[in-house]
Amino acid sequence: MAETIKINDSTWRFEDGGVRFFLLCGKEKAALIDTGMNAPDAKELAEGVTDLPLILINTHGDPDHISGNGAFEEFYMSPKEEDNYRNNGGKGKIIPVNDGDVIDLGDRPLKIIDNPGHTPGSIAILDEKYKVLIGGDAVQDGNIFMFGRYRNLDTYISSLKRLKEYDGSFDEIYPMHGTIPVKPELIEKLIDGAEQIQSGSAEGKKVDMFGTEVMLYKFPYAGFLCEV
């Protein structure tokens, strides 16, 4: 079972064996952000914390972020992510969210920011009241998966550069993997590392990842797992 950890009086994180998901509460409703890797009871965990009506927003459709989606008849996700989500066995009705949309939980607006690259429909969620960015998998200090179907390094770099347009809108970033929180300065470092890989100037080593040989580019601030 995922471990429930209180961040503040209206925010919780659930640690689920290397991945995490979040619960954000407003005055009128609550939002579960992703449902983890081994947490089919994610909805029950959230309902154990709050009595508010509960919605689900998915940052993307990779298998380690949707394990509890089956408990929801419908949920918010970028329509550009549906192919990835369905190919990973995802069920339920997608309520489309697009760049710039705002989901208000009641005195707690959440702004949707398109953040493709890691997957086609990855999104970031800006918690405007608390000045926090929930960045999905794109912004973290762990190893970022950029190999296999759906990944696009050029698009990833463009998305990170666009996040910099929101400088000053958030003071911390809550990633789904790695250290929590991380600082906004990490975005510029990730851009630099990804551009080194893009240009061929970064040094990597071959590693095995779930039976697939990939190239690991390890920087002091994060790693990238890319095609060989």
C-alpha cells in the first residue's frame, strides 16, 4: 500500500515504491493527481483523507501513473495522450484538458500546461495558490525515460523552454519520481543536459532497462535514458 504523507493542511503525497501521486484539496472539491504504479486503491486512499467530491487528473498515461484509474468512470487527461493510455490498458472516459485550461477546486485554481516530449500528451499542473508546479515525469532529478515509443527529445526540450515562460509563477516543483521538492532552477539544467544529448556532445553508457539496451546519460542533477 502506498504511504500517505501530509505536505500541508490541503495537500498530500502518496509514495508508491519509486513513484508518487498527489491529493490537492480546495474548498469545493479535491483532485487526485495520477494514481501510481501499485495503487489500485488510490481512490480509497484519497477518500480516507478528505470527504470532498473527488476528481482525477492524469499527468500522462504511462503504466506507473494509472494503476488506480479503474476506480474512476471519468478523469481529466490531454486528448493527445489517449493512444498511450489505451495501449497501456487504460479504461474509462477521458475528459479532455488542453493548454491553458483551469480546473478550480474552490479557491484553488489548477492551470493545465501542455508539456509533451516524455509522452505526446504529458501535462504539467500549476497550483497557482500555493505556487507549486506538478511536473509529471518531465522535471525531476531521477532518470528520465526518453527511449521507446512516444518519446521525443526535441519536443521535450521545447516544452522545458516553454515552462521557463512561467518563471515566478512557482517556487517549487513536485515531481512524480526522485527528490521532492525540487527547485525551478532544475529546468534550465535539464535543458542543458538534453541539448548536450541532442548535439552528440554528452557521454553515455549502455545499460539494460527491462530487457532493452538503452543509453544512460548521467549528469550531476539528473539522468536521461535514451535510445542507443
